[in-house]
Amino acid sequence: MGAFENIVVFVIIWWMVLFCVLPWGVQAPKSPAPGHATSAPARPRILLKFAITTAIATALFFVARAVILSDLIFFHTP
């Protein structure tokens, strides 16, 4: 795998993990300010979620890379 393929695989894994991590710990505010959405999270903690996403995506990327390079799944046509 070249650098471009590695980046593409990592970005795809990162976005998939992000959408799994985003709902973690979300709580609506008890009394939202007038004009604010009642479903908006009180504390989104987005930087923490980005850090968790990056850590999980990095681990999953290395697993995916090992599987691809070991030819457990054959991607090439004969």
C-alpha cells in the first residue's frame, strides 16, 4: 500500500469511528436558553471525542493494514 492508499483508508476509518463516538455522553440541557435548540448538547466535548476517535481509528487502521498486507482478503484479480 502506498501513502495515498494509507491516507484514504485511515480517513474512512476515522469518519466511521467519529460517527460512533459522537453520541457518547450527550445530555440535553435542563433549561435551554431562549432561541437555542432543546436537543443541543449541554457540553459537546468535541476535542475529547476527536482524540478518542483518533486513538481508536489508529488502532483499527493498523489492524486493517495488517489484514490487507497479509493477503487474508484477496483484493487482486487473478
